[in-house]
Amino acid sequence: MLNDERVRLIISRIVPPDMLAHVQFFRIEQRVIKITVDNASWLARLRFIARQIIDELNKDGLLIEHVTWHVTPASANVAPRERLPQPRVGSTKAAAVLSATANSMEDDELKAALTKMAAQLAKRQPG
């Protein structure tokens, strides 16, 4: 946060206030300053003075070699796409495997559940 304020103060010496108002954030990492603006049109205008920005920051002791530019994403209320319900289709192979598995078991609740599932899958065949 302090870095952002310090950089903003230094850059305010060369960037007009109306342009600076559109700069959202500054971040310095490994001699690269990352400048985020609120609109791509301001980014294009600021690129023309990138060299001046680097020189001014270097004069103030912040060693910068390169500028990267970023634009904040537009806030949009994006509604999820409407999904049409897909009919549930059974699988003949799955029904056969379940039935065979159930038939190889002793009579118990698991065998009854597998037999029921196999019957339900067999009914869902497209037709």
C-alpha cells in the first residue's frame, strides 16, 4: 500500500491529474512496474509516457527497467447460461454388469439394490 502511494506521488509529477485518476494500482516486482488502469483507452495514452515514468521512478531511487500495463475487468452481471435438462439415458452394458454382479451375490440388501438399479437402467434405454 505504501509502495502504491509513493509511486503515485512520484508519477503525479509527470502525469496530468485527469489521467492519474484512471490509474487504479501500481505494483513493483523485480524491477518491473505493473500499472493497472480502469479503461484501455487510458492505457494507450499512458504508454506514450512510459519512458518518462521509468526515468522519474529511477531518479527517486526505485530501480525500474520495464512497465507492464493491465486493465481492470469491467464489472458485469453475468447470468449463468440456461441449461436444458438432458434426458437421462441408461446403458445396456451398465445394466448387464449390475445384473451379473447382483446375481453372483448372496441374497441381501445390496443384491436387492443392485438388481433394482439394473432394472432402472434397462428401462431408460432411448427409444
